[in-house]
Amino acid sequence: QVQLVESGGGLVQPGGSLRLSCAASGSIFSIIELGWYRQAPGKERELVATITRGGTTRYADSVKGRFSISRDDAKNTVYLQMNSLKYEDTAVYYCYADWRSPPINNIYWGQGTQVTVSS
């Protein structure tokens, strides 16, 4: 089992910045990838950014150049630095973990943190 606890959401003006944090606990040694998804009202959950155990990152096209994902393995924490925020970034942001211990593969989700971009 893996527990994910997010923090750092809030209200920010367009062009502003926020940093989200996600602390992982439990059986973290089998986590191969951590990342962030988001879900806006009336829309499906979509990938924002992910980072593998080896440090490889990927981003949604809509956030490339503005968001940056990183991890601190000593703290078992993944971060999402969000700069130049836009109205369309408003959503609930969910941390996720891809956990694998063959033949078992589980996906874990955090409870979500609200990010609202508004003037």
C-alpha cells in the first residue's frame, strides 16, 4: 500500500506561481513513477507531468515550458512547480504513483488539491 498526501494548492492570479508537493509513504520502494494529473470541472482527468525513478520526465504539451516536476528521494516527495499560470490551469490536481511488484501493478492516487487561477 502507498499513501500520497498533496499540499500547496490555492488561489493565484494569472501569471503567478504555485508549487505543489506530494509526500509518499508506505511501500514506496516499488514505485516506478510519480506524477501529477488534473481534472477541471466537466472534463476528464488529464496528465500534467510525470517523473520516473530514474529521473525521466514527461509533460503535457499545454504545460511545457511553464511547469517543472522534480523529486526528492530523501523526503519521498515529488514537486510540481507551476509558473506563468493561466485560467485554464484551474483544476483539482492529483498526485499519482505507479507501483509495480510483478505480477502486481497498482496505481495510487492522492486526495487532490485545488488550484484556482483567477483575477
